[in-house]
Amino acid sequence: MKTDIDHLVARFAAEPVREVSDGARELMREITESEPAPAAPRARGWLTWRLAVPVTGALTAAVLGLTWILPSGSGLGPASAAALEIDREDGYYVIEINDLYADPERYQAQLRAAGLDITLRVLPVSQAFEGQVFPTTPGNQYVEDIKGIYPPGACDRLDGCAIGVKIPDSFDGTADISVGRKANPGEQYQSITSFDAKGEPMHCVPYFNKTVTEVRAMLAERGVSIAEFAVDDLEAGEAVTKPSVPESWRVHGGYLTEPGKATVVAGPEELPEDNPDRGCPTG
């Protein structure tokens, strides 16, 4: 029986950024003066996650070693010690998160003061989704008017490398924006994907159908240990997790639930390879 990986996944540390260099601010100004490049098609993790509290309006990720950078100086936002800086430029509100680990109410107070009916929360996510900007209405409809700001060049993450958010200053609706940030050690991810997705530690690593022993070593080389195994329970007719399986079993997939901790999908037999390149460059 082939393990249905979609049903095995159930879940998505850098220091807070408190100063942004002049060069980074200049880069952001250049980007916000023109339309951002279209984001790559939004890839879903194995599990669709939902927030218990609405979220909205900012950005994370890194560019040139920076995290959540947007131009400041309009005076709309409080001083640099504030959790957010909110500027108004060229028909848009541009929002900077100075502190990725602030109490969410600090974000909300500043957004309300700027007249924005937007809810923001910054969430710990797996590496592929660091920098994800996902704006929705309270009814969970994607908001096209609110756009991530993407720098030119290649991105090593599944969901793009946003460094900011642009909100039209004519926007008069309500929006919830979730922002992905790097998780602290021991912090559970609130959005995840396969551990071989772009940006994840096993991306382009030929692990499929290798033994547990072999994959354990591959993960260890990347600073990841196996926390548990996801396997088919033929009697129950569903997947279950176990603390251990025979080391000779074959690995068919996996995902990280927190930094450095993986759940590995394994079974006693090899499976047909249905995704030979796994999104990796060929040739």
C-alpha cells in the first residue's frame, strides 16, 4: 500500500531586525517605484493551514542578509524603536517590520493609527516559506491588491523571497496578512512542506528509496535528526507515527515540524519513483 503523503502532514532564528542599512532602504525605494516582478505560482504545502487569529500587512525574509526591510521616513509610523514603520509612497502604503518577534498588539496599534483595517501576525515557518506574504480577507479570499515586493534575481525558497508589502493607499477593505519568519529552536512550524522542496534541507538530495540508515546520515549532515516516522497502518487503514522503524526500511518522503526535527515517511518496500527530478535542475 503506497503511503499517501498528503495525509501524513498536519502542520508551517534570526535575531529581530532593529536597524536597516541605507543601502537596503535605497534598494527598497528602487523596487517600490515600479511594479514588482510577478511572484512564482504559490505552492501549497502538503497541508492547508489556517490561522486562529487573522494576520496582515508586512514582510519577512532576507535580502543581502536583511530581514523585512522597507523604506522609512514618511512619519506615518512611530520612531525606529517601533515594531513597524509605515510609509506612504507613490500611491502605496509600504510597511516595514523592525521587530519580527513583537507582541502582535504592537503591530495592530500602529496599523490602526495609520488608518489601515489590517491584521498582521508574523509566524514561524519552515525554511521554504520564510518570507511568505499571504494576504486574505477575513473570509479567506486572496487579496490581489496587496502585493509582496520581490527583489530581482534568483530566490532559493519555494514561495518567493519577498522583502516588503505594498498596499494601495486607496484600499478601503479589511485584510489579514500572514508573514513567515524563521523559527527559533524548539518552536513548532505553523506551515510546512516536503523536506525536499526548494529551500528545505533535503532539496535536490537523492534520498528516495534509500534506507533509513542512509537517510538518517544525510539528514545529520544537514543538522537534522529524525523525531518520528510516519507509516501506513494497514489494520487501521490510515497513516500513524511511530518512534522507530527497522533501519532497513525505505524512505519515501518527510517533513520538518520544527528546526532540526524531521518526521520521515518510510515503509518496508521500495516504491516506484513518480517524481524523478523532484524539482531539481537536470542535465
